[in-house]
Amino acid sequence: DFLKIRKKATFTNITVQELKHIGGEIILSPAAMICSKVEETELGYKCYFNTEDSDGRKIYNEFEAGDFARCQTFNLEHNKYYWRYVSEVGSDYIVLSKFDCDSNSDIPEAGDNISQLGNRYDEERQNAIVLSAYGEDAPSFKQYNGIDGFSLVGKQVTKLSPYGNELT
């Protein structure tokens, strides 16, 4: 409970534990970004991200062409949702298709948290874990496999929830 050092202490690394809150969902998948700027093109939305964090460390683009990118907000005055095909990637941007997307997809904007959720062709990028604090069966832990389009129907392989557990 308490630590008292009388002479000297040397720490290579120190971890401070703290309580954090998420009111929506966390997606664990191969890629994510925070959009810093959007340029509209003829066929898509070019979403840029910062390539350095606040400590000056390099951030790499983990998205791949063929991925699906999803953004969703919960409990805001103006909620946002889109799930779009990633048609192109660069060192500091992804291009989200204007036309290859889930129905009623909103337009990307600076400040959006964008997560990779599925891939049209690469089976290794079609898996995800979703931790939910929001929704009809929340709180829940779900694993998905085979996300190759804009639907999670039939893709869930594990669900842990107070409203019923499912294991495949």
C-alpha cells in the first residue's frame, strides 16, 4: 500500500495505474487512426493522420488497401457512423470510397477515430475483438471472424455478456 525509499531508487520503467472510462466500444483490430484532415476526391475521401505522436515517435500507417474502415460515435448531440472501403493507402493517409460503403454512411471529418474492421480479400485481416459498454447486450466481449463486408451478421464466434454467452 505504501512505498518508502530512504536513500536512492532507479527505475527503468514505471507504470502508473489509473481508472479510465469508455462509453462506447473498443475495437481491437490490425489498424486505427485519428483523422487530422480530409480532402474530397472524385471517388473518395482522403483522410490524413499525423505521423508523429506528442513525444516525437514515428506513427506508421497500418491500414491496407482492401480494408474496411469504421467510425462510430455514441451519446453525442450529433452522432456519426460510417463504414467504408479503403481503396488506397499512403504513408500518412487512407482513401475511403465515396460509393463502396455501408448504407447511410456519413462523410469523414477531421477528428474522427477510424478503426479497421474487416477486409474484402485478406482473411488474416477479417478478425476483430469488440468490447462494448453500449448496446442492447452490453457490457459484452465479442470475437468476430470472416468480416468481408459491411455486416457482422453471422461473423460472431464468441460473445460474453450478462444476457447470455455464446462460444463457437
